[in-house]
Amino acid sequence: MGNVATDYTDKVKVTGETAEFADHVILEMRSHLAKYPPERKRSALIPILMLIIQRERGWVDNAGVNFLAKFLDLEVTDIWETATFYSMFNLRPVGRHHIQICKTLSCKIMGEPEITEHICSKLGIHPGETTEDGKFTVSLVECLGSCGTAPMMQIGYDFHEDLTVEKVDKILEKCD
């Protein structure tokens, strides 16, 4: 069968470069690391990857992964295994406003297809794409854990629930 690229792995570009971070960012990483016993430092992988590497670099890139592997004394593949497993990690640059629309059953039944079509039509892009001005990226993601208030989407770290086309328009208007 050979090597088959997936939606995530075909975007991973392996290089030898290593990111650099300001001293205050390194201190923040160490504060997360200190929450775990020394023999369990791998437990800090997700918080540091999400809260620091992705925040500071805008996405999880090879240079950030190489840095984190050295910082946590892990293999680069350990970092990529985690980064490619969870949809919360961006493996390529995304727009200033990353719109993640839940595509699972509750949201689909409650109107996700109409919401997705409306957003994509309004922005002139398809899921997985970024607007030419770099302002918006639209992604379809697995369950965002809000089935009782479906359909829903997440923009950045903010959840928007009980979506209607009118509500979506108001939310998008507030995005600078």
C-alpha cells in the first residue's frame, strides 16, 4: 500500500531548524513543566504545545516541534504523534480568526451544513482554506463538546452555540 499522506501529515514539512523563544516564554514553559513530577515531564507536552508553541508561532511548525522535543527531552516523532492526533493543533498557518465548525452528528442534525455553507459563501472560501487577506480560516472539526446547544463553532478560544445564519452574521461582523 505504501506511504499514504493524510490531511494532516501531507502538510508536515520536516526541517532541522529550531525555534527560539524569549526568556519570559521559556519561564512560562518551565512553569507548566513544574506542574508535573520530573519523571512525567511528557505530561506537559499538550499544554506547552497548545498554550505556548502554537500561540507564539501561530501554528505548530517544525521549528517549534524541534525546540519542544529538546526542551522535554523527547523524540521529534513523539511531538508530531500528538500534534497530528488532535485537531486543536494547527499544522499550517491559519487566519487571524480560525473558525472551527463542529461537523459531528448533533450539529449536523441541528443545521451545521447550512451554517457551513453560509460562512463559506460569505467569506468566499471552502473548509480548509484561508481568505486572501489572511483574516479567516474555516475548518470542519470533530465534536467540540456542545451537543445540547448545536450547531456550534469555535473562533479562537470562544465558543458560539445555538447558531443561526443571523447569529453567525453578527459574530462575523465583530471580527476585526
